[in-house]
Amino acid sequence: MTSLSLPEFQREIANRMGRGEWPAAAAAAAACRAAWPLDSTGWLLGSFVALLTDQKEAALALVEQRLAATPGDFPCLLQQGECLLALGRRAEALAAADAAVTAAGETPAALDAVGELLIHAGEHRRALEIYTRAIAAAPANRSLLAKRAEVYRFLGDFDLATLDYDAVLAIAPADAEALRKRVELRLQSVEDNSISAMEAALAVAPTDSTDVSALHFGLAKSYEDVGDYAASWRHVSAANRLERARLRFDGRQEEAVIGRIIEAFPEVEEITADSTGESPIFIVGLPRTGTTLVERILGSHSLVHAAGELAALFEAISAVVDRRVPVAPRSSILFAGALGDLDGAEIAREYLARSRARRGERPRFVDKQAANFPYCPLIFRAFPKARIVHLMRHPLAACYAIYKTDFGGAYPYSYDLGELGNYYLGYRRLMGHWHRVLPGRILDLAYEDVVTNHEAMVQRLLEYVGLPFEPACLEFHQNPAPTTTSSSVQVRQPLYDSSLEQWRHYAAELAPLRARLEAGGITVD
């Protein structure tokens, strides 16, 4: 392998990584370093492989060896920042980002890469400065304008986000993503909307492109805003059909996974001794059920840091499973079956290490990864003093809100009403089981109650998590912290109840879903 050229090494390593052949990819990177020690390729790609295989220290060591010889190597500075962030060394990661900015100069692509690193670090205001600098160097770059618009959205500055999307559309009037995201920033009206522009863009979009579904989602939202519910349903159905056709998803396997998880936790969970001193707050449930709203309420408290949607719990559990099971599970069903025997202390150590950079400096933190609901017993095994808040919503309101949202494939069950109904039944079955094996330990909180009886529900929430009342929690919409979820616009506004009954406009279209839920034992009033 030492006779290979640099491009050949790059292809070899990339191919191995693409096939998940991590030891072979690491070996190829080592051979590249031996053959081409003065080039950054082997060092950088070796670091990528190590980081992707959870060898964070090794990943950092490789890239820092290269930086010792060439301190201004831009790609290596970026990778150093990623490694340090993964290790929870936040201040050093941001210092690496600053060094990368210096190395980037005024090169738009390099500044863009630094901006993405800063967003990953949760440093949205610093990212905004970088994107503004990049746009000054390349004012007609649509990608940079769209990315800055997203940062403005995360920070709650919807007027400036709109101006950036307007700039994109001035360059490319049929830009589907800009059209869709622009209409998400505000309520459309009969007098002021982008329907004609989106319909025109849809007429010329390639039928097999993702632009088509993006425009359908944007039109569905716009027609709903102006009260044309038949047109809205036509477009949201078309968008979901297109997105579902692109995905591989087996709903029957999801049902089997739920069953296996339930089998893994047959008895009431004992309360174990705490070894961490931590009392994290986990918000779980389905998307679009008020999880971001409750996170913003809690994050407005002076003692709480809102950490966002962390991947740390699933990663921690996966790492412990890999160590405990002689042959790593090769399917989600085998993985689920391994959960019941896991040790909470191990999960806690892994979780705290992986979440260190995102937990903030306040005494308490919130993990709003709603998809953690399958792991409730393991949360309490890891953190006996944890609190789990389970958000609920009217079944059809929840399912419709999920169905009309484009999650970019993150929730593959969401694009077909039949599959969505089956998933909802499995989720409710599992949460019912958790209440049996974790009696009195999980707080169910209804989105409708939070909206219509706000102060009482905030009091109940704070009492459950063990925090004193603070008036700021009632004014969650004034919280300046960034939010990156699909609810980023809604949670910047005072509470409103117009979304509670929105699904009723589509009662006829949702009738098969209602029948499926009722046949599964769910009461739909």
C-alpha cells in the first residue's frame, strides 16, 4: 500500500469508511502517513476515522501531531476543534475555532466551515459574525445567505432571516428551500403570501428532486394559513408521498423493537444509590407535542441550562452495549434485547463525558431529546435523581402536527398516516409500560394544559423537578437563548391556542387514522 499516490490513498480510505471497514480505514490512513509524512492527508483522515469510531483522544493526538509541524493547517485546526468539542473541552475547542478563522482569511468556503463548527458548538452569535464576514466576501453566494438566515432564525431575528431569504430569491426566484423556509417565519395572509411564487417554482421543478416536496410542504403551510384547507391537505399529502418513497422503513420491525424493550424490563425498577450527584431533567415524547415549549420554560429558570437535543444518551447506551455484549448486536431488535442488563453507573459515566460540552455552567440542565422515551428505566438507573417530563398531546393533534412537518427523514414513520398510527400505538404502549415499572417517577404533562392553564402547569412542572418558582418561566418567549428545532418560530411568541384544534379542519382526511388509533385502544375525543 505504501506505493499508492495521495489520491489513491484518499480513495482507499474513503471507500473503507463508506463500507464501515474502520480497522482497514485506520490502517490505510497509517500507511498514508508513513508514505507521505509531510502531507496532512493521512493525519487528517486518520483523525476522522478515530473520531467516528469513538476514539476521541487518539483522534485529537493525530491531528495535533500534524499541527505541531504546520500550526496554520486550516483543515487540521477545524478537526482539532471537533475533537476537543467531542472531549468536552469547550474553551479549547473555541480557541481552535478562532485559530481556524485566522487561517481562513477571507475565503468564503473556509469561513463557512468555521461557521458550521461554531453552530455545532452552540455558538450561534459567533457563527453569525463569521457568516456575515463570508457574505461580505461573496455577497451573491446563495448557500451562505441561506445559512445566515437559519442562524438568524435560531436566534429569533425573523426579520433579518426574511431579508436573507429575500436576497436568495432575488438571485434565484425558484429556490425551493428559500421559499419554503421564508413562509415558515411568519403567518401568511390572503393579501400577503408567497403562494404564486411557490406554485410557479413547483411547475418547473424536476419531478424527482427534493425541491418538489419542499415546495409542497411550503404550500401546505401557506394554504392552511389562508384557510384553504383542501389545498393544504392536497399539498401535504403529496409532500409526504414523495418523502416516504425515498426512505427505507419497516414499521413491523419498529413494533418488534417495542415488544423486545418491554420484555427487557418486566419488573418494577428499584431505586438505586446515586453515584453522580447529578439531577438532569429529560424531556421525552413525540415531536411536535410541546417539548421545545417546556424546554424554554425550564431554560428560563436561573438554575437551569437548556442543553437542547443531545445525542449523548443513545451514544452512551450504545457504547455500554458494545462493551457488554460479546458480539455487537447487528440489528435494532438484538440491541433492544440487550438493554435490560445494562449498568446505570456505566451509562452515567459515558453520558456525562459525551454531554460535557453542552451541559452549561448552571446547577441543572435539560436534555430535550424527545426520542429518548424508549430508555426511561436506564435514565433512572444512570441518574436516580433525574426527572423525566413526558409531553403528551391530543392523539390526532399530535399525529397531524407530525405529518405536516418536514423532519428531513429524521422520523421515517412520519410520512405515512398508517405507519404513523402504528408508531403512535407502539409509543403509547411503551409509555404505559414505563408507568407500571416506574410508578410515580415520570411526569405526564399535556400540551393543551400548558397552553390553557399555563401558570398552574408551570408551577406543577417546577415542583416536580424540584425548583423554586421564578416569574421568568412564565415569559419563556422572551428567553434570548437560540433554539434550533422545528418550533423555533412558535416558541418566540406568547402562548396561543390556535393550533390546539387545527387538526379538526382535516377530520375527514384523518378518519382512517382515528379508526386505527381507536382500534388500538386509544381514546380520541
